[in-house]
Amino acid sequence: MKRFPLTLNSSVITSGAGFPESVAVLRALQLGDLLCSVPCFRAMKRAWPAARITLVGLPWASSFVARFAQYLDGFQEFPGFDGIPERGFDSFRMKSFAARSKTLDVAIQLHGNGSVTNRFLPELRARLTAGFFPPGESCPDPARFIPYQDGEHEIRRLLKLMEHLGIPSAGEDLEFPLTHSDYHEAQQIAAAGGLRSGHFACLHAGARDPKRRWPIDNFVQVAEALVARGLRVVLTGTSDEADQAAVLRSRLGDSCLDLTGKTSLGGLGALLKKARLLVANDTGISHLAAALQVPSIVIFSASDPRRWAPLDTARHRALGDPFASPTVDATPAAVLEQVSSLLGKSPLRLEARGGGFPALLPVDWNGVRRLLLVHTGSEADMVMLAPGVAALRSRWPGFALLTSPASAAVAGLFPGVNRLLVADPGSLIGPLAEGATRKLVDQLRAESFDAAIIFTTPDQNPYTTAYICYLAGIPVRIGASKEFGGGLLSHWVRKLPQGLHPEERHLALLRAVALPSSAGNAGLAVPPAVEARIRLELCEMGIDPAHRFMLLDAPAVRWGRPDAFADRLRHMSRMQAVPGVGFRSASAVDWAALVQFSAIVITSDPVTTRLADAFGRPFIATGTAATPSAGWHPRRSFSKFLAGQDLGEEHVLEAIRTLLWLGETRVNEAKPGSAPRASDRTDPTDRTDPSDQTRAAGLSGWLP
């Protein structure tokens, strides 16, 4: 039976003991309303990552849920209810809704002040309910409902409820993910209409509520002024708003492109990112511009700017206030004043905010003879750069690499790096130190590089290094960052897809500037001379590398008597154990050779787990190596992660049994009709009495 969490504050819904598993959110509203809910959805998913969060919304919102699959797990169509203007009551729809509904853990009402929608909540069959209620009326449950106060911004109002429920905010920023098909649609529209990125403005004269529509004559004045500034005018809207656009088109003639009703929502978003700015009524597209960070002027004729105006007042300007006393009307002169202000912003910033779309300025790679790669991450992340380096070798036989002293130790595993430059510790990502910066600038200037590609992790920005490259006179400076850095990067890739494996992140940066981005393998290679030397050292220890061995490098494990463990290991796997402590003083390249020779690696070192995965060696990670790392997971090898502070030999032996079983399974799968798939087998850790000979044969069969 599911147990409900108890907390000191009864208003808090605490995640724990598998609770909540199912959450329904009622918000049966339009695009702008749902976009303003995204910070709330984001906070819920971060607080309750295992919960299935379902949006109960209007029929159109199923596509919204599909676009925001990172926060929303399901969609249920709102059947309608008496008193809700967005969709009235329908007995057939209500019966169908009731038949499909299942008991939920939590239902959250985010649809208005609750005067009507709270009466619908019982239809959701939730054990706990939460939401808003009208001030002055009875509260359904003081523990989980808060008063709906007028005058609050919609985003902050929703987050206020989340905080009341014990869910911390995950930021107020809006989002609108775009897909490849969205970008493709926008490219086709731009090509057909002759639109150049950053050289047109979007005008949206429609609105669902006629009272929110600014007079058409005012839009005409603004459009004519934009044309006089050299901007093409693009009319946007839904097919229901075609009448307003037709009037504008008849007045403006060929100086405008009418796309009303001719784009999908995603295609409109991707096209909007190419625009210099947007002028619109307070409607869905104004929130879309806020989510995509497109500069905009939003005109309020009948709605409250305190509730709906974009929070970023530097990029977005709200004009008009019908709720002020006296009321304030937006005039064409006031709008054009804000147009001048926004157009005076840095064109580089306006163009580059698109995150690599529209396409960055092309680089004449045929003219790049001396290429510099810069790596600012840790030694473990340096291993992840190898596929990118391997991809570049198809275009350049050799190039230079600039990195930190710790990461430089790994560079010897990268074929193609014919010049290694080592920066002082912290000088590539930390605050600039005059002496270290001058030294590095002089060193780079002397090399006369044609281009620099700066590889960073998601939590780093490239601007310290970009500034150093700028001072050194390197004309092409490429990097990725969510933050604006002026002109320090000649090619600013503003956004890479979130959640990428570190290898894929580095390859995505190359892809963004039309460079080879397919390595085909991990890209690491131990120099033959090092391989020969390590092989000789192993033989001198009485270990034959050809027969494989197990590398033990796990100080986080409580080992018993080493000889007793070695005996148990040989009995189980017919492999010898090689303590890594005797090699730890060796170079990173020597250590990589040892990992490459091994059959299984047991380690507490994150760098070693990356090396093992790069060479396809199964590994057992303990200690700090077992701590989750953002975006990284093994891609080429079987692995077991043993987290915890009280690990002993039995834990390790059980993990070894698992890896041996997986190796056996892979060999059997390769033999037609010889064995079932791994997914059809029982838990390998339950196989306590297998054939040691079969296990050892299986392991040697699937390792190179």
C-alpha cells in the first residue's frame, strides 16, 4: 500500500517513498498561457523526476506536450465544464473522460482563480489536490491552496504556488524547443520569400480577443517606418487572423510578405528567430518571442501588462496599460521610439542569439593551414575530445592543441596533435592574470594560427580563451556558450542540444561550423613504443598480456588479504590481478596502455573509466568514479557502478560475475541458435555456481 509522506509543513508535497507517481495539471488554455507555465512544469519535473506528469488541456495542446516531452509525460483532453469559456460542458465528452480517468496521486489546478475550475478537480480523482482559490472565498485546503492575487505576474504567480508546495523554482525563463523539421520549414519559407536573416521584422496584427487588437492604421505607420529603415516586413498570424493581415497587405504592397496561416507553430518559431524584431499585440506570439529571446515590442490594448508583459525588459518592451489610472494608450510614435532603441542594439548579438541557426558565417576552411584546438575541461573530459580530434584528421594531417597541464598528459594518445601547448593552471577559464595572459598571447601570436576551436564543458564559457586568441590575432575563433560575449568569438554557437554525451557535444560544435564530425571510433591510440615497453614490464612481473588480467585500482574498496582475493579471482575467472598502485607513478600514456592490455578494470578514478570505455574494456567503478557525471555514460563497454562508502570484496566479486556473464552472453548471441538473448536470461548476479571455464572463455571471446 502506498504511504503518503509526512512533513513538518503540511502544505508541502514531499517526493519520497515512490510518491508522487502520477500528477495531473489542469490548464486548458491557449499558447501564451501554456508558455508562461513552462517554468512551473520545469520546477515540477526537477522536484519529481520519477513522476508521470500529465497536462489536462484543450485539444490543440497535445502538440505542446509532445514538444515539451522533457517536462510533460502525457496529455489528457479537457472535456469541458460549465462556466469555463474555453470549453463548455458536454455530457458525452465528460463520460468519456471519466471512463478513461485513473486515480492520481496529485492534481494541480493552474487554470484561473479556481472559482469554477476547483469544482472540476474531483473529476481528476486525485488523492491530493492543490491550486488557487479566490480571495475572500472558502479555501478548499489551506495546506495546498493559496489565494489568487490580482496584479501578480503570471509566471511568478504559478511559481509561488510551487514554492508553497515545497517545489523550488528552476528559473523564470521561458522555453520553446525547436526541431529539425521546424528549421527546415523556416529555411524553405525564407528561401521562397527572399528573406535574409536579421533583415526583416515580423508584425502580428491579430489577436484571439478583438479588444486586444491595436488599430490597423497604427500597424501601417509602424510597417512603413520599418520599410524606410531597410527592413522587410513579414506579416504573421493564424488563418483566423487573415482579415487583419489582408488590410495590411493591401496598404503595404510588395514591401511585405504575408505568411498569415501559412506556417506551423514550430516553423513560425524557427522563422521568428531569424527576425530582427517583432511588433505584436499581447497574444501567443509575444510569449513565443520571449521564449526564443527575439527582441519584441508588445502592445497592450485590453490586457494587464503587470500580468503578461515579458520579464526581460532589456530585450522586450511593453507599451500601453489599459488598467492604469488614467489608462495609457500605445501610440505609433511610442512604438517607433522603442523600435529605434532595439535596432540600436548590437547586430552581432541579435544575429548570434539564434544558436547556430540561421547558419553562422561560412569559414573558408580551405584557407586554414594552421589550426589550433583548445580544451578547457578536466583530464577526464580530455579523453572525450578524442573522437573530435580523430574526425578532424580527415581534413588536416596535424594541428596544435592548447590545454591545461593536467589534461596535457592525455594528449599523447591523440594521433594528429603535432604541437602541444600547455597553459598555466587556470589561465584558460579563470580570471585573466596579466603575466600569464601576456605569456600565452605572445606564444600564440608567434605560431600565426589561422583558426581556433575552443572546446568547453556545459558549465564553462569560452570567453577567457577567446579573448586570449583575439589578442593573439587569430581571425577565426569558434566556441559554444549560452552567454553573450560580444565579438570575442567570430563564430558563436549559442546553443548546443542539451544532455549530449561529452563526445557528442564536441562533435556537435564541429558540425555547427561545417567540419567533419564523424570519427567512427574513440580516437585514442597508444604509441607502439609505449605498448612494447608496458608489455615488457608486465612480462617481468610474471604476467602475460596475451592471456589478459584484471587491473585493480580501487582504493575506495575495503580489501582483505590480497593473496586470498587473488586466489578467489583466479578460481572465478582464471585471470590474474595486477595492482595498479605499482604503475600509478607512470605517465598517462603508460597507464592507458595498461588499461588497454587489461581484461577488466576495477577503478576509483574517473579518468580510468573513460579510458576503459574508449578501449572497450569492461570496468567496475567505485568511489569518485561511481559518482554520476553530467552527460557521460559508457558507450563501448559493459560496466558496473558501485556507489557507497562501505564497499568490500564481496561487492566487487559480484560485479565481476555480472561482467563475466555479460561477456558470455555476447559470445553466445554471436552464435546462431546457441543461446537466448541477455534480456531473456535471469539476473546475472543470481548465478552463483556457473562454469568458470565457460565464463573465462566467454570473456576472452568478446574482448579484442
